[in-house]
Amino acid sequence: MLNVKLSALLFACLTSLSVSVFAVESAKTETSPAEISQAVAGAEVGKVNLNTADVATLESELVGIGKVKAQAIVDHRTANGPFASVDELLEVKGIGAATLEKNRDKLNIN
């Protein structure tokens, strides 16, 4: 019984140690200052910028947005200037409240 408890304790200690070593090794990867600046200055990671995204990005990243609606978004932006808010997406023909809500968390305007 003592051997089982000692084995379990040893296993837990070794597992923790290996996880710690892995974390230290992962932390050693360097990020260049340019990459940091780009990440900070740019849009949130994983979000689609309504003011810079092209048709292909809009089509592939957004739910319920095909090629025609993606082109309508780009056309609206070209004709009316940059979006001031994500809610202005409702001004694009073919984009309704349901489509906006499905994609709201994926969108930004920065």
C-alpha cells in the first residue's frame, strides 16, 4: 500500500516537473519588437476588420456572408468611407440584424 502511494506521489511530482520544463522552454521563444508592435497596434487577434478586409476574408471568416454580400460590404465601404461602428454593417444591402449578431464578436473597425 505504501508503494502505491509513493508511486502516485512520485508520478505527480515528475509530471509537474515535466510540465514546468515545457513551460520554460515555450517561454524561451522570442517575439520580435515589430511583431509585438503589430499585434498591439493592429486589430484584436482573430477579428475581421470591416475597414480593411477584402472580399475573400469577409466571405471566409464571417457566418452567412457569401461572395455577393462580401462584395456589397466592400462596395459600401468604398462608396461611403470607413465604418464608424460595427452596427453600420446594417446599412449594407442584404445584411440584417441576425447576420450582424452572428458575427458581432468576430468584427472590429480599428
